[in-house]
Amino acid sequence: MLSDAQRNEKVAKLAEKVNYKESAVPEREIPSALVANNGSTVTNAWEWMNVRRPEILDFYTREVYGETLPRPEEMSSEEVSCRDVFNGRAIRKEIKITFRQGGFSHSIMMLVYIPRNAPERVPVFLGLNFRGNHACTDEIDVLESGRDPEGNLIEPVRGVQKERWEFEKVTARGFAVATCCYHDIFPDFPGESAWKKSVCSIFFPDTPPAKLNERYSAIGVWAWGLSRMLDVLEGEKLIDCRRAGVVGHSRLGKTALWAGANDRRFKVVVSNDSGHGGAALFKRNFGETIEILNTAFPHWFVAGFEKYNGKDADLEFDQNFLLSLIAPGALCIGSATEDLWADPKGEFLGGVYASEVWRLFGAKGMPVTEHPQPDVNVTGEISYHMRTGKHNILWQDWEHYLDAAGKIFSVTNI
Ligand code: GCU
């Protein structure tokens, strides 16, 4: 295990060699998700669902994101607050979710906003946040959350990421929205103490973290957390969980994709700037590399993912395989023009190459094959846009996701 200084130094060296030139993208064929392990090509939706999809899911489980934790022996939820917000147009709740296993317990705090005046139960978007529930809003009474492995609050300042979570606008569009801080499910730090503070520890209190990382990963555990949040929301009278979407930015976009691949209750899956290890194709060798991911964030993936270090362009799979696991559901991929680290074109092409699986279902997938101009929204079973600007998730991104989800869920603004 490298020290922080060693890790930073190694990542800085690797980052110097990163390719940002389209002209230097290697000419490599992108593997087809339709070719099964025995070499035959899947030709219909039945074979996809019963033969090839399980193979890909199994591959990603073993090689990349790890196993899904089981359901705990006991899971309970407690509404710790409930009040009207936004001049009475929405209800805000904080729900403490507690997992119990073999005498151990672990709790997370979910912040939920639900439109009040909807004519019927509303669809919901779930997503994890980076810096704590209180960092997503400047409402002064939202409880602080998000702690490092030593138990310190990650973010002292309220509202620092409120531009990423426009709860009032989302609820005005007729959607409920729920979030938890990802650190409280698995603190996002390399090293043993994060594993010990993660929810994994209640299931495997005696297993050394290095051993656990052979089968589990932080991304896998965060995705599991999203599913448990949805379990709890199923008990909310005003929310229709048959119309649920999962949204995530960056590393949490990678997580949203894996959550959508594992939990088919997520009917809309949103990957915002998810980059490598998310929607972007590795084989393009543009932007971040597998070795950088494994060096900077060893806990995000299973330990064995390291065997692909330096092999980006030669992989026998690519992230179109991951995206294809969402088919025939709705997938939204968002990029940003200045986010070259995440390879916007590679994120787009991930969706284009995955579309062959949507076609098995009589759908189209990504409606276009040319990378759209900045700020042009392309909406289909796979939607895409590239916002002008930096690596971030902003209201402009949300608007497209809500439009795409609104079509599927037939939602009216309220
Ligand atoms: C780093 C990392 C990316 C990740 C991003 C984020 O830049 O290299 O893979 O997506 O952090 O989560 O913000």
C-alpha cells in the first residue's frame, strides 16, 4: 500500500503521459457486447437476457466492481424530520436508515424532497452526494452528514454543492429526489480504515480489508447503498418507485451505472461526466487510464482490476459492455466540453457501441452516431449532451435528464 505522498507522485507521473489528442487515439476495434463467451453472436432479446447479459454482469462483478453485498439481517428506517419547504410546494424528510448484521449496525441519513401538489404519486431520482446532505442545500436545519474514517465531518460549509442539487427546481418538475452522502456508506479514502468504517464491516467484521477488496469495491458498495435507499422509498406514500431513476456525477456516475446494471428497478440511469470506469471507452486511450484509476483510487475497484493496468487499448471488453447492461432501459450520458480527463467523445461512443443491444429489443439506443455539438441535447432510449464548461453537474444537465425521464415516466410539471 503506497503512502499518500507516493500515490500522488505516481499519479502525477502517469498523468503527464495522458493522451489528449484525437489524432493519437489508437485504431482498435471496439469489441461487440453481443459475442458470447463461447464465440457465438447473440441475435435476439431472449438470448441477450438469458445468456449474454448474465455473462457480462458476472465478468464485471469478478473483474471490476465486485460482488453486491447481501441484504442485511435487519434494516430499519426512522423519519427524523419532516417539514414543508419551498413555500409549501414540497415536503422535506430526513430518514435514518440502519442496517443490522450479526450484532453490528451501520446507519446512513437520507435526505428526501417530495412535491406536494402532484395529482398522483411522483417518480423519483436517487443519487449519492460528495460532501454531505448539508452541503447540497443552504437550508440551515438539514443535518450534517459525510464523515471521514476518523469520524470527522468532511465538509464544514453548508450549501457548497447546492448548484448540483437544485431540489426546488427538481420538485417543481414533478420529481421527488433523494440523496445520501457516499462517505457514510463507504468513506472514499484508500486504506484499511475506510473499509473498517464502511458498511462492509458489519457483514465481514473479521475479514482483513485487503482480502475483502478481492471480492468487493467501494463503487459496488455505494451502488448497493442506492438500492437500499430505494427499498426505503418504497414505503413512501407519495412516491411511485416503479418510476425510479438513479443519477450520479463522476465517480458517482460510475456508481449510478453499476447500480442500474444490478438493480432493474432503476428505469432511468444517469451517468454525468462518469469518464473512465464509467461510460468512456478505455480502448481510445484518451484521458484517464486504468493504471491511474487503480493507483489513485485502489478501493474503487476489486484488487484484480489491476491486471489491466497499461492494457487499455488491448482490452477484450470495453465500457459499452457495462452500458449494455442497462438495455432496454433509459440511459442518459452527459459530458462537459472541458472535461477531457473523462473523454467526452469516448463517453458518447460508449453509448453508440452499446446501442446494438437496444436494437435487439426493437429500440434504437443512441439516436445519432456523430458526436453532437456542445449544448445540443439528443434524446432517445440513450440520451446524450455535452454541456459547455467544466467537470460538474449543473441545472442544465439536470434539465436534460428530467426531460428524458419525463418522456418515459410521463410527468407533468407542477
Ligand atoms: C478523479 C478521477 C475520475 C473521477 C473524478 C471524480 O478525477 O480520476 O475518474 O471521475 O475524480 O469523481 O470527480
